[in-house]
Amino acid sequence: MKTLRTAFVLLCGLFIASTVFAQLQSAVTIEKLLSVPFPSELVAAPVGGSVAWAFDAQGARNVWVAEPDGKNGYKSRQITHYTADDGQEITNIVWSPDAATLVFVRGGDANRQGEIPNPTNAPEPAEQRVWAVNVSGGEPISLGKGSAPTVSPKGDIVVFLQGGQMWSASLSAVNTPNTKDGKESKSEKDEKGKAAKFLTIRGTASALRWSPDGGRLAFVSARGDHSFVGFYDLAKKTITYLDPTVDFDSEPVWSPDGKQLAFIRVPGRRSGLPFTPQREREPWSIRVADVTTGAVPAKSREIWRAERGVGSAFQGIAAEKQLFWTANERIVFPWERDGWLHLYSTGVKGGVAVLLTPGKGEVEHVALSADQNQILYSSNMDDINRRHIWRVDAVGGKPVQLTLGSGIEWSPTPISDGKSLAVLRSDARMPGHPAFLLFEKPSAIQPFAPEAMPKTFPATELVEPQAVMLLATDSMKIPAQLFLPKNLRAGEKRPAIIFFHGGSRRQMLLGWHYMYYYHNAYGFNQYLANLGYIVLSVNYRSGIGYGMEFREALNYGAAGASEVQDVMGAGKYLQSRMDVDAKHIGLWGGSYGGYLTAMGLAQASDMFACGVDIHGVFDWNVVVGNFAGGYDSKLMQDFARKARESSPVGNMSGWKSPVLLIHGDDDRNVPFRESVDLAEALRTRRVPFEQLIFPDDIHDFLLHRNWLRAYNTSADFFDKYLKK
């Protein structure tokens, strides 16, 4: 009897222990990991010290504002009140000059057929529209269909793009009460159609930039094989183009007095194809035009030209603008003369380019200070796997690092008071959130809207990824991040999963990413580690963050698939670890990462047991043609043959491992045809595969619930094949 009681107690203890373990395991779910609102579109008011941004809270996107509370702090509040996971993005937030009104875009861009994304399959699809809302109260008012709004410095009108042409609307109607429910009201319906055609030009307009006095509007007119920079004079009702040529002109920026325009000129070249190395080209230049002479077209003068060799091919930064005209008459611009993407400056009358951001690291997000004499930027200088904020004078001098430590900071946004800076920030455990710092005390970063953080977010259960270096099969050093499960015991072997980011112009970091797509991917890697997998996130060649030669790796992509050597090196690295079950290694990735997942499975099914391929490239000839409209594989047979050999379609004979295919069928980046053709090839070879298809969703899934389905289905798939 005593033995029975003892057995019963032991069984109860085992049951309780297993229940507690199950509860601990369930404490981290992908739903909780992706529950934190993702911030974007950070923008400071021109006066008054306020800051606005967009929050994506589980698919419900809204505009938020933080206002000074008079105590070196801020009070945050939600301005719009949309509640549905409806796929309607909020972008292009712009302040009016008096900071009383916010203008924004709601809805996604049209595809090549003119269709606006409709991921909810609504009988009446949503429209991409420009909206305005009174910051002090009032429901959003529709200004018309379109995107890319810019408010006149006079504060009277908004000009925006619709179908590549310029339209305008008045801001005078933004004064109605707020309904607080985000639903369209009668007043919104009444406002529709109020927009009027502002200007008609040939080509497709972009980069709308007002002169400081609001009397002229600069723009770029793209015309396929060339582009012009021009401006419209509102008083004279005339269009003037700046020194038009056969080349590509872009990035207009006004002088502070509004009398001159600077712009970038890139020599025309039709032979360069996407997803192939572009180390050198005919050098690009910066030009300045005087807009007061009345000459038509306006003459321009070259003030600077890139040298031949490294840096001759223009490489932009991750900022809205590429040129900055400072108050002390300097032009600041990106250049990678030393093989790293840095900022330089030169005088508006020309001269030697001064390096502003020296060292082995790259510049990304850039902004002018409130006094327009200093440059604020994010960089991985001295911390290659993160981003921090720096400041430097436009005339040169030693850069000052404002943020330090294990955090990741991006989108520096100077606040109008000149004393503080808004940023977006994350770290290994805390997802991205808006915050601010005082220049006199930059280490004391304070979050905006801390109340927006869900109380159920399992920050303490997350792991700190480790920076590791692996060797590709050609001995090239490849950086990566390693996620080790918390409960990994000495001598234990675990299944492992390798992740490849997309792009390929991306870099995964030692924390939550600054891009929404990779923010989600980082969350999924954390979830996989919580499920017991060892996860290796590989920053393969052709990605950013490690210099021009790494980004423009020889024979990468459609020119030879040299990154596959990184895939194989990652597999061998995991096989060599004592804590990895070498027979149970999986792959996953999206877009370009899906391409490498497919290449790994096709070339090494003996090494990789399974994979999850999310909207991956199957045939480079299809995807290159999608991005380069003039590409004809029949006219470029040698390239087309190499592109096929560099694609999964040309390497299918050894593919035996099962794969999960995930794709939205309104994908505008990787055509849905790629998954259709891959599925057919897998069926022909009797390779087991599963599929998860999202009707009418796009490349960067618009519905939060589709991200959850994709990751939960992927986790189940990995459990099925890697935890046998």
C-alpha cells in the first residue's frame, strides 16, 4: 500500500512538473512576441517641440503624437483611432508649418495593373488616400486619392501624387469633431473628390520639394531611360527643367534662400542589371542651378564629381533625402570612396570633398540639426552588429557618438527646440519603440508612450543572440548571430535552424530590427529558440553593413550565386558544434532568403533536413525581368544561361528534403509565378512539400494575422521534421 501511495505521489509530481514546464513553454508565443506596436514614420513638428509617428499594433495602424509636458518630458496620445487588422498602412506623415495639422497616407500602393492591395478580400477594396487631421481634435479628413504629400510652407495647400501626376487640396476643412472609432463619417465622404489636378507633366513625378517661401515646387520627372529635375513656379505658372540631358537626375534640394537647387546626376546606363555586382560605373556628380535667372531650361554647374574606381557607382543611404544643403553653405552627400558608405561635404561653389564619418562602418539614417549646421546619423561604426546615433559638424571635425551600449537606435529626428532628439530604439529583448534624449545628457534615453507596451510581452524570456563568425566554403568570413535556447544543457544536442534575411541589401542585428519585415523575423527566431532550437541568423555576402566589397560580392546573385558558399559554410559550422544534432538542421528565409533556402535544399538535401521558403526566388530570369522592365533573356543569352544556373530551377536534381512554401498572390516583388513553378518542379520530382497561400496579400504581408499564421505554420513544420 505504501508503495502504491509513493508511486501515486511520484506520478502527481511528474504531472505537476510537466504542467509547469508546459506553462513555461507557453509563456512565449509568437502572438505575444509580435504584440508590441511597431513604430515608423517618426517626424518632428517644425515648431512647438512635438513629435509624431505611426504605430502598427497587431495590424491596427494609427498616428500618435508626443507633446512637451513642460518638465523635460513628453505626454503621448493617439490621434487616429483605427481598430481593425485591415492591411491599411499609414505612411508619409507630414506636419503643417504651424504644427496644428498632420497629413498622412492610408492604404498601400497600386500594382502594375493599378490595383490597390486588398488582403481582406473586401467586396469594395480600400483606396490609397491622403488624409489630414487636426492635432488638437477632429476626425481625419480625406483630401483625395494619392500618396507622398508635401505641405506648402505657407500652410495653405497639400500637393501629392496620384498616378504619377501632381494633385493638390486645401487644409481648411480640417476642423470637425473626432468620432474616436476610426470609421468613415459623413464629413469624410463629403470631402472625397475635393482634390484638383495641380500640374500635368510627361513621365512620372516624384521627390516633391517646396522652396522655403512656398513659391516654387521642385520635382523629378522619370521617363524610363532618363530623368529630369524641374520646378514649377506657382506665380508664373511655368515649368523649368534644370539642364536636361540623357542621364538620370534626381534628389533636388533647395538652398536656404530658395535661389538655387542642387541635384544628383547619374550617367545613363542600361547594361547594369539588378542582383548582379555593380562595383564601378561612369562617375556620378552633384550639380547646382540658379533658378532666378529665368533661363529655360535653367543652366547648372558641376560642383563635385566622384572619382573613377571605388565610389564611382552611386550608392544611397536609408534616408528620405540624399543631399543636404546646410545653413553654412555646405552640401552633404553619401559616398563610398574608401569602400564604406560615409558622408562627405563640399562647398556649394565646389571644392574638395571632406570626409565627415571616417572609420570601418556605414552611415544609414541621416537628418539635419534644427540649426541646419550639423548632421545627425545612425551608423554601425565601432559596433558593427548594431546601430547608434552620431553627430558631426557639416564642415568636418571629429564625430560625437550620442548613444552607446547594447541598444540599437535609428531614425534620428531633431526636435524643434534644438535641445533634444527623437529616435527609434530597441535591444535584444525590447522591440522597437519611440524615445527621446537631451543633447546635454544623451545617455538618459526616455521612451515615448511606454503605456503602449503590452503587459504580457515576455521580455525576460528572450535570449541574447551572440555574434559569431563562420567560414564559407571558399574561406570567406561570414558574420552571423547565434541564438542558444535558455534551457540548453551541457552535452545535449539540439536540432538547429539557419535563417537568411531578404534583400539582399539587409543586415540582421543583435536585437529587434528597425524594419518591420525583419522585426517580425527576429521575433520568429526568438520563438524558435524558445521552442528549443539552436538558431543561426546569417549575414551572407551581398548584404549591407560590411563595406562595398562585401555588398557587391563577386559573382553574387544572378551572376553566379556565390552566396551559396555561405549557406554551405553555415551548415558545416552547425555540424561542427557539439550542441547541434547534425542530422536535423533546417533552413528558412523570405524573398532573397527564400532563394538561398531553396538553393541550400536543392544542392545539399543530405545536409539540410527541411526548409521554409517564403516568397522565394526560383528563376532569376523572371525576377530580374520584374525589376528591369527592358530585360529580354533572348537578347542576353549568356547572362540568361548564367542566371538559370544560379537559380533553384537549374539545380533541382538533388532536391529531396521537404519544404513549406508560403506566398501572397499579390506579391509585387517576387512574382507569385515563382512559387507556382517551384511547386510544379517539386511535384515532378516527388519531393514532399506543403503550402500556405494568402490570397491578395503582398510581399511584406499587410495583415498581422497572416504573419502569425505563417510563423505558427512554419514552427509546426519544423517540429514535424526536425524533432523526430
